[in-house]
Amino acid sequence: MHNPEHSYKIIVMGGSAGSFSVVSGILSKLDPNFKIPIILSLHRLKHVRSGLSEGLSLNSKIKVVEPNDKEKIEPNRVYLAPSNYHMFIEIDGSIALSTEESHNHSRPSIDYTLMSAAYVYREKALGILLTGANKDGAKGLKSIADNRGYTIVQDPVTCDIDTMPKSALQLFCPDEILSPSEIVQFLNSLQP
């Protein structure tokens, strides 16, 4: 279980194929007063500009937003990487958006978001890698671990497509391997 001495300042969740329903389920069961900001880096169709944040908002107990460049990260918010943008966390606690080249055939890149969280928040970062069809996110999650943050991988048995979590498991040993319902329990246990 997590180290209670670490009060996490940021949670980054990444996923691709099949992750929408998992993320939606997690957000629907979180405590409405959940304070730790959640950053979502989900692979999505480049040509579809909207709909994902609205879909996640339908059941979420916490406000879901697609941030603007340089927007400050606030508690009790979920920040969804906009379509076709990489999303980074800046040292001043704001979000930076970029249209740099795709990474692992993806923009947004889960690796980039996780690596920036690891750099800025170090042991105060919590990274979660969900179901997905490529290896994006594995190196980023390892960077959270390398900076003494906490790492969770969705149990591959519960994934629609297990390539993403299995890529992380081949790279390093995360702190937890959990089902979506166990992820919800874990996150709700972080509330004071």
C-alpha cells in the first residue's frame, strides 16, 4: 500500500484502447470532494475535437476540463489532454500544450505527461497506467517510479487490450497491480 507520509500532489492517468469506460467508471465512483488534481492523457482520434470530455463529465463527480495552454492546475479538477496535443506539467504548476511530433504514434503522449509529472512532483506524483494498445506510458510510468513517486498498473487480466500495462510490467515492477474497482478504492483512501 502507499506510503502515508507521501501526500500526493498530482495523479496522472494514461490509457488508450478501452480506457474510456475504465476512466469513466473510476471518475463516477470518486469522492466528489476528491482534492488531488487528476491529469488524463488518453489516446484519442485526431480528427474528433470534442465529445470525450463531455462523455467523461456525464458520470464524473469531479469537474472535467480540457485545459488551455498555461492554465494553472487546481484541486478538485480533472484535466483531459486536448485532442492532438501533448500535455506537459510545468514547474510552476501550470499546464503546457504542444503540437510537437507524435511519440509512439500518439499525440497526446502518455510518456510525456508522466515524465513531466515525475520531474515536477517527484515523490508526490502518483501515476496510473490503464488498458491500451501500444507501449506509450511504460517509460513515463517508470520515470515516476525512478523519482520515488507511486505507480499503479491496471491488472492486465481486467484490460480490453493489455499491451500498455504489460509493456510497463516488462520494464519495471510497479507498486501496485490493481483492477479498476481496486484503483477507485485506492484513490478514495487518499482522502483525509
